[in-house]
Amino acid sequence: MWDIRRDDKSEETPGKCPQCQQPMVNIGKDFEAPKQTDIKAWSHIKTLYTVGITFHSCGCTGPGYIPNDKERLTAYFEDLLRDYQCNLEFWRERTEPTNEREEQRDTSKNWDHISQLPGSIRPKKGAVTNEDAKNFWIGRIKEVENKLAGLIS
């Protein structure tokens, strides 16, 4: 509300729904509200928000793929889960390089897997450790499993 009350920027108050006076959530600038009477669509928006999917982007390409019903959302998360499990399996079976030559070969051969890890896990020098990569993918798998559990309940 500070953008409306420009004289007092120190106090932010959450926006309220003009209909029910409940606090609104920031679901993103790319959000296009369905008709007020479309209860099914609003229920799906609530489900998306509950599992952490919002309509935020830089404005260039939009927010990316957002499933438009619960079945597609479940299938989307199941696909993500399979992909994350395949990545975890790779890191469980990978032989860690022991010298610089093996590191270079490993980086060249396995760049598809290495590049999917965040920069905080990829060291400036040396190879990615299997343990760090496994912990990363286990964390991602748990996130998706929690989102799927939220869809079922």
C-alpha cells in the first residue's frame, strides 16, 4: 500500500480483497485472474499457490509452464520427480575423479549433469563431490514429494 499512500512509506500494510477483506497474496505480475464466478479455476489457483507455483517472471518470457488443472499439475511434479531421481542415480554411480586429468575428462563427459547443479555446489577448482550432488538432489526430491503430498491431501 506504500505506493498508494506516498506520504508514509515506512509502514507497509498488506493489500485486502475488496470483496471479502481478507489479506491478498503476491502471486505475481503475470497472473491473470479468472472470472470471479469460476470457482474451479480459483480453487486451482489456490492449489498452485499452496505448492509454491506463482506467476512471477522478469517480464520477458512469462512465468514458464503452469499446469492448468490438478491432473496436469500432478503429472508435472511426477515428471520432475523422475528426472530428479535419475540425476540422483547418476551421482550415486559416478566415480569421482582423483586427479586433474580425470576432472577435465569428467567435466567434459558429464557436463549435462554437472551443469544442473547450482554454482554454490560447483567448485571453482576441482570436481564436484558426489556427496554434495547427492545431497542437492535428495533435497529437491523431498521438495517435490512434499508438493505432491500437498496435492493429494
